[in-house]
Amino acid sequence: MRSSFAKSIYVGAAVLGLAGLSAVTTTTASAKSYATAGAYSKLTTDATKRNVEATGTHALYTKPGTVKGAKIVASKATMAKLASSKKSADYFRAYGVKTTNRGSVYYRVVTMDQKYRGYVYGGKVADTFGGGIKAAETTTANTTDSTIGKTVTFTNPGTKHVTWTAPKYTQYKSGAAKVVKNTTPFAGDTLKVTKAETKTREGSLYYYVEDQQNPTVNGWIYSKAVTTDASAVYNQATDVKVNFVATDGTTKKSTTLANLTANNADNTGVGTAKANAKGTAVGFDAQAKATNNWATPLLKGTGYDYNAATASNTAALLSAKTGDTINLTVTKGAQAVQSIAAYYQDGVNAPVKLSSAKATTDANLVYQVTYPKLTAAFSGANGANYTAADVQNFLTTNKANTLISVGYAKDAAGNIVKADADNAVKENGKVVVYHTVYTLTSGVAGTYATNNGIASAFYNTAKEVKGSASTTTNTGNVSVFG
């Protein structure tokens, strides 16, 4: 019926003439043509094999996109953002499919966090992800992780870091599928790590753990939520967290006072019963344990000192209750000024210390340098660690990133000799003089010390220059090198 109707339109147009034809055909061509979709089919293959990610080339619709009434759920631009996302929550799970009468396959998908749900074009081949989506590996097995096979404990038992059926958002609904919602009752339990996986997008590491005391406690947990160091475990029913805080308010180190004993019934001293509930007063035992000797190794490398006898620290400790976090005041150590030893190493031989321009032996002339005087000293709190970068940055900032040797000459065999030596090579009656420019390449990490501490720096780039050595441009009066 429609065929004979269309034919009669075009026959009539031919009789009416060219102008009439143009008008009729334009009207007919503008009519919208929609596809029709076949029956919905639920995907039944292994669900974990149906994780996909957007490609950013097609939008997400309420229906197959070419079907009448289809509305945009997520635009092409939004799908492009989901495609480049660094969040596992923005992966999709494919769970249904429809095919149009034009052979286009549309998959029903939903993001792992269930924010977006709809149909996306998946190509022309059934059972194959294409077009607007592609298969995704949401995690990567980490079979060589050194913690696999070891036992760990919950670092900070509670509700923040719990166990999941899969690393969070790497499988559909895994963001809500908690195995253990509160790990507090299992503080101190030993957990065996049996598997490790890295989340592809975030790069975060998860472990699969199995509780050795309570077999029902298992699942995937963020790697930093467990530890192999039993002393780092925090149990809010028995422990108190401690922050060592400087006078400027910055925390220099944190630790835990663990397995505390409750105050006695009169609250006048240490009792006999171990604390077993959050909020138990344990101040007297906390004070007894938080001695200067206890804190010294904990603060090593910070440059700060702790005094248990100060009024603020005594008060903080005596008022402590299990589950609390208390702040103990620490003070900066005495200032320690370091001298810096400069070395050169050619990558083959042992390092050679560059000496000041005072040596007299011919063999050392090339390693004799003029040390500049700087306007600042390399210093820090006694006992504080400094990094290799700290040394390098100090020397660079103070324009001591190059050291220049004294002038020297060479004999006919190429050996280093003094510039006034009788056997020095001459050109046009004048001795040919050289000098070497050493350029800073790295510092060496260390600890500031008031007892004549010495830092080290390497000037491993050495360039011999023909001509007399130029003098340093530094105008300071601080002798740093030694």
C-alpha cells in the first residue's frame, strides 16, 4: 500500500513539472525514520567478565539511541569524561542487550556506583563489546607482592577501613558489599594475606585477608589498613593514640600507647585490670609508659625532643582514656651547623675528596679547588635528618654548585705538573695552563649533629678548560666546606 502511494506521488510530480517535484520530494525526505528494537535479553555470562568502560564515542540513552523516544542519560561529552576517569566507580557493568532491525547492538549498562544507567551502542556484532564501550580489566593481579602469605593485623580497627567482596567499585555493587562492617571486635587478630590486586585506575593496592581466629572474617581490604608490625595496631578499647606536636602546631610523629591498664577504683593510680572498653580511664598507666626513654627512638630523625615532666604533657597523659588521641608537646633541638665535604668520582675509581688549594704535591693539583665562602651555613636541629636534595638545594641556592681547581700545566707525556715547572709544555714561549670545573651532581643524606657533623656532596661532572682559573664570585664570609 505504502509503495503504490509513494509511486503515485512521484508520477504526479513528473506531470506537474520540475518545481512541483522539488517541493514534494523535499517534504517526503524530511520525515524522521526510526529504528525498532528487538526483545530485551539478559546477559548470563560470568558477571565479572562483563565489566566495561566507555570509549567516549557514543552517548548513553534511556532506550537504544535510534529508537523513537530515546532520551540522553549521559551525553557523548560525559561519556568521554567517564572514559578518561581515574575512578573505578566510573566503570560500567553490562547486563542486558537489545538489537535493532538495522543490526545495531545496544547494551544495557550501569556504572559501578549506579549513578548512570542506560543503553549504549555496542557495535554490530552480538556478544562483542564495541562502539561506545570496550571490555575493562578493573584490577590487575599482583602475584609478586611480598606480603602474600604473611600475617597482618588491622592497623586501626573500626568502620573506616573494612573488608569488601571485591576491591571497592571494581565489581558491580562492590562499593556497598562489605563483608565486615566494623573490625573493632577483631583488633589483634592475625590475618593471612592470600591474594593481592591493584586497582587499574587508582593504582591502589588491596589484599585478600583471612582471619586466623575468626574464619568468617575475610575479604578485600586496602593494603594500608593492615600492617605486619603488631606494635602499630590500634585498638580503641585498650589503646591511646599519641601525636608528638611542636609548638607551631605541626605533628612530628605519631604512635600508640597499647594494652593499657585501667586506673584503680579510686582513680589514684594504676589498677590491676586491663582496659577492655572505649572510654576507660588509663592515665596513670599512660604516664608510666610515656617516659623520655620511650619517646627518644620514636623521635629519632625529627630534630625534636620530648620531656615527660612538663606540665602540659603530664596533664595530657593523666587525663587519657582508651580511644582518645592525645597531643604531647615536643621542642626543637639545638641548632647544629654542618660542614660539607666535596667529592669527585669518575664512576670507576674510588671517590676522591676535593681539597682546598693548599696541597703541594703535583699529583693532587687537579683535585685542589678554591672553596667559596657563603652567606649562610648548612644547619638544622640537632638529630634531625636531612635529605640528599637538602644538601644539593643548599649548595645550588648559595651558588656553590661549581668548584674550580687551581691552575696547572702538563708535561709532554700529559702528566699534571705545576704551572711553573721546567718541564711544562709551552706554546709560543708561554706555559699552557689548564683548570678543571667540577659541577655538583648530588648530595648525600644524613643527620644534623652538634658534634662536628659533616655532610657530603658529589661534584662528578668534571670539565677541563684551557686557560687560567677564574676567581669565585661569592661574597660571603661563612666557611662551609671542610
